[in-house]
Amino acid sequence: MDVTRYMQQLGKQARQAGREISKADTGRKNLALVKIAEALAANADTLIAENAKDLQAGQANGLDAASLDRLDLTPARIEKMVEGLTQIAALPDPVGEITNLSYRPTGIQVGQMRVPLGVIGIIYESRPNVTVDAAALCLKAGNACILRGGSEAIHSNRAIAACIAQGLAEAGLPQQAVQVVETTDRAAVGALVTMKEFVDVIVPRGGKSLIERISAEATIPVIKHLDGICHVYIDAKADLDKAVAIALNAKTHRYGVCNAMETLLVAESVAGAVLPILAEQYAAKGVELRGCLKTCSLIPGAVRASETDWHTEYLAPILSIKIVSGIDEAIDHINTYSSAHTEAIVTEDFTQARRFLREVDSSSVMVNASTRFADGFEYGLGAEIGISTDKLHARGPVGLHGLTSLKYIVLGDGHIRQ
Amino acid sequence: MDVTRYMQQLGKQARQAGREISKADTGRKNLALVKIAEALAANADTLIAENAKDLQAGQANGLDAASLDRLDLTPARIEKMVEGLTQIAALPDPVGEITNLSYRPTGIQVGQMRVPLGVIGIIYESRPNVTVDAAALCLKAGNACILRGGSEAIHSNRAIAACIAQGLAEAGLPQQAVQVVETTDRAAVGALVTMKEFVDVIVPRGGKSLIERISAEATIPVIKHLDGICHVYIDAKADLDKAVAIALNAKTHRYGVCNAMETLLVAESVAGAVLPILAEQYAAKGVELRGCLKTCSLIPGAVRASETDWHTEYLAPILSIKIVSGIDEAIDHINTYSSAHTEAIVTEDFTQARRFLREVDSSSVMVNASTRFADGFEYGLGAEIGISTDKLHARGPVGLHGLTSLKYIVLGDGHIRQ
């Protein structure tokens, strides 16, 4: 099979189906989501059997335990996919929403209408549930999508794709609105991320190396984040109980997630009061501490942090700590080393809070809350297709709105320009 | 001089100045705009003298009349730049605007704050007024910018840059917030559009070939449009007086602009009534008509349009005309051949208007109004840095908001994730 030609064919079909989906009624799109959920529930046995083939192949190919776990499609996980579909069906339809429609001095009315992006290419690794989640979000936002899962999940993804196709057909929508790439040839990815005429945006989901590779290769815009080097700054005017609770939660609630804190910044004037308490609690949880010189003098168990530490997303029970003179140094450190994902200040001081919110240049900026809240569900987006740290288009958790754009609409009564 | 190193230096300075500008008070930014306006007015003689050098060199180098006209800096044009600055100073400051701040079930408040993009690289051709317009928009939106004008305007641009620097200094803002590239070496453009660490977005302003070249070379996102192949569709239920007025205005108000109509679509049932009237008026204005077979049978003076015509932005007194069976064929033709700039329907039928607005996939879609209204001033944006036909980020005329992004803000009271 000629992979490029195959991908072009998928692209052409997606573009055509995208036009249909973009004008589909909200009710019909919701019906499709419900029918897909029903098909998944009804075919749970088939899904588990197909998934077993992937798991066996994975074991034979020496896949590590974490990857095998991500790949595993348990009845509980199927139930979760079904729930997710129901939730997305319940979200308001963003497509066609008109805002800011107002009269201009010439007499025309000008406003903006929310419109689908068109065709979304999604490239992801082992988790088969992404196939459903991503398809559902794209569909609800009026987009067609082309899904390229990991080769290790190909049987699972094909079985899920069959359920999606069934649901779309039952709702009277074109099945080619959601297409799963059937080949595991790596060249398919290269074709997908460069088919400008058929694909409008690429969303990679997976590890940093996958995302870097795709960003380097893509000629189509990519919605992405690479790192989550998140900071908490404990200000001189912090409530220390809140500071301890937040610093602990941000680091230890889950280690392997992008919104976990990686560096703690502490104002010099409160370091002596707060760091020993925190050090004890981190020690109890087995968190390794790497600090600046002053930190190490306050925490005997801490090792010296190197320049590399300030740049590092550990995704592990390791934390770097820096004592700073105050908010200026904290903001400066953050705007230098942060990956622009999420930063929080702990303070009771209104002016410091106001400055931090304005001056920290990250996609989520928080006052007196744990960085772990940076998440589409917690923000009320209903679901997220990913988190973007880029400046253009969507920034922060990307939900349905991030999968749409705005066009201008103008209403007149025969108006011509003078 | 090592051009790459020079550009890196500008980039580094812009990044630093961008941080300052991003947190500058609205009052201070407005003061800078007013001071720049004053400096331009006070130095009008110098500007004209420096511009004369460019004009002489242009003549010596055989620049065509249109380019020389664009290059010319007359007292009236200087006055217009001054006015533009005053208008931008009067616009509301988008930076820091907080929207959708609401409580979540967990107790945190989540909202979005409008933030500057950072550093904007602007690449343009002969018009020296772009130096001021672009700098002013970037400044007001809290961005630093690097301006790369045409080599043919280098003396004019340097003189304008001196006025901008003076205005920034008088307002106490860093002069490096607006930097004009001092070298005419073409390599400077290549460096500018690939300095990801220092530049966040590129805005090219000029002809299609300039924009194509920059888009191909850039690794940084580009806000742009290439073509303006705009359509007017006269529906079966059109008011024919409005149809004639709009079709005439959209084509003949100005020929060389991107929002001029290039193709007229007419519903078959009204073609006989409206095309002969239009043909007479177009003939009176010297517009050449190229039509489909049916059009040619109704308009004896029309020549047959080829497939190429439907793809062509004439920017000239030429119009292609196609008779279509109805709105389905019209929308289909538009979504196939349009450059997604601006399309209009003329109709009194509510349902057709509603469908056209939803289904036409262009950055501006109009009902009963001339495509010539697609413009930042007409839309009430106050000014525009360009028009984007892309789907991501800004779509349509790009004003201050298009030069900003949104970050999420979260306010809590010591909230941690459960």
C-alpha cells in the first residue's frame, strides 16, 4: 500500500465529512455520541478480546509495565469511556454561537460566530480511550478527525473505531467524520502532519519526545505543550498553613502529571518558618529535595540544586527549592525557567496577588490554589483534548472552544461602502 | 556585521523590553503613543527630507510608479499617521481584561485574562506608514516589536524610528520595545522568522509573493492572508435593487483591494432579470466580464471564463460570473474556490440567509452588505494590523485583540485538589 496516497485518501474523505459535520444539528451530533456509547457498552466483550491481542503482543515485544497498564482496556475503563461520551453530549454546542453582534455607525451589524476548525489530526500513544475521547470532542465541536494511535494498540483502536462508525451511521452522520489510521507504518504520521489541504490542526498526545518529533515535522499548526515545569511561590505575606497545604498537594498529590509542582520558591523572610515544616512532610512522603545554598542551610537533608534542576520537569518525587528575596525575584525566576504551564502564589497580600496574576507569563496563573487544579474538568470545560502552552489560539486546558475558531458575520440591508 | 548575531541581539532586547511593556500601565502606553505623534509632527520636515532620499534612490533604481507612490511620505500622510496614533491611544486597553470569572464546585474561581503575545516581528514593503501603525498597535497590546521594512524605505523608516524612540523615552518606556532592523540584508528576514526563543508571531504585510516566501521560511506562527477571492451570491429571493448596488460596490468601489469581489454567483431564476442591468453598469465602468456558458448567452459582451478564472484574484477591473442553480451550488462553489476572505449573499429569505451564514467557511460572511466592509475600522476594531484567513488564533480583520492571547487565572483560599 502507498502510505502517502492512503493518507491523502483519508484526508480527502475527512475534508468532505468535515463539511457535513460542521453544519450538523446539535441534536444529531449528541445522538451520535449516545449511539457510540451504546455501541461501546454492547460490544464490551469484543473490545476486551481485541485488546487482549494488543496486550499479548505488547508482552511479547517487551513493553514495560506502565505502558501495558495504559494499554489495558478493563470493563471499568470501558465504562469510563461511555460516561465521558454522555458528558460531552450534555455540554453546550459551541458551534454557531454568535457573540458581540452590534450595530456600527454605517448601519451594518457586526458580530462573531463560532465555527469548527475543520479537520483535526490526533496522534497519540498507547491509551485506547483517547480514540473515543478525542473523537467525541472533535465531533461535538463540528470537526472531522483522523486518529493515529500507537501501533501497540491497533486491535483495540480498530474495535473502538467500529463502534464509532456504527454510532455515526445510526445518527445519520458520515462515518468518515472519524477515521482511524489502519496502517502502523510510521510514514503515515509524516503524511498526516504535512497534508495542509486536508488537515487544519494537529493535536499530539503523549510523551515529550513524541510531541517534539511531531512539532519538528509538522507544517500544520500543532496544539501542544512540551513540559510542565510548574512553580509555587510562597510569598512573605503568605498564610503559612495554606502555604504548606498547597506546596504539599502541588507536589505529592500525583507525581507523574504535567500540573505537578517541580520548583518551590520561598520568600526569604518566611523560609525559616515554613521550610522545616515542609521538609518534614516531604520526607515522610519520600520526596527528594534539591535546594539553593540557603535552602540547604535550613534543610539538612537537602542536596544542592544545579542550574539543570531549575530547567527540569522531574515527574517524580523530587522537588527543587529556591529561596528568593521577594516577588520580583520569584516572577523573574518563573518567567526565565517556567515552561509556561501553571504557577501559583500563596499570599494574603492583595497587591502581590494582583501583580503575580498580571506579570507571570504562563497559561494558568493561580493565587492560593494548588497547581493541580490546572485541568479542563476542574476549569469547567467539561473535557479537555490537551493543554497548550503556546501563545496563539488556545492557551491552557483545551476543551471544545479550543477546537473551534471565530468568523465575522455582517448583517445589512443592502449596505454599500461609501 | 554578522546578521544573525545582530538579529539575535535585537531579539534578546525585544524579549526584555516586551516584559516591561506587558506590565506597563495603560496611561503610560497611551502617553507614549501621544508623544510619538508629537515627535512625528515636530519632525515632519526631517521625515520628508529623509523620505526624499528613498524616493531618489527608488527612481534611480527604476521603481515603478505605484511603488514610488506607496513610498512617498507627504505632509498629508504624516498627518494621517499622527491621527492614527491618537485613535489607537483612545482605544480601550485589551491587556489584563478578565472575563468569565466564575466559581467552580470546588470553590476556586476560574477566569481568563487577556495577555500580550510577547514579541511580534513585522515584515513589510514600501509603505513607511506601516512602521508607525504596526508599532502603535503592538505597543497598545503590550507587545514589543521588531520591524523589518523594505530596503527602499530605509531612510524614511530610520527617521520614523527615531521619533518612536523619542516618544517611548519621554513616556518612560524602554526604547527597545520598538526596534527597526537597520540592515537591508535579506538574511535578516530569515533570522527574524526563525528566532523562536525571541519572537512569538510574524505578521507579513505586502504582496502575495512576500507572504508566501515568509510562510515557507518561518518556523514561528504567521498571521496572514494570501488571497482575497471574494464572492457575492445573488439569491433567487434577492431584492434586485440591493443586489445591483452591492454587486457594483463590491467590484468597483476599489479594484486593488483584498475585499473586492472577484466572482459573482447568480441564482438561475433571477439571472435574466439582474445580469443585463449589471452588465450595462459594469460596461460603463470598463469592467471586463468573464462568464460561464449561461452568463455569456445573457451578456453578449462577456467572454468565456476558464477554470483558472474561478481561482483568480484579479485585483483589477475584471469579474468572473457564474450562474448557479441555487444556494447549494453557490455554497459549494464558494467553499471550493474561495480564499476564505469574505463572501456575501443578497437575499430577503431568512432561511437562506441563516444557512449561508452558518455554512460558508470564510473569515467574514455577510448578508445584504458589500464585501468592501471587511475591514478592521468598519468592524469597529479601531485599527487593523492585517486580515487573517487562517483558522487558528485570529480570523478576519486583526486588531488589538488579535495581538493578544488569553491565560487562565485561578483564585482560591488555600484550595488543594482532593
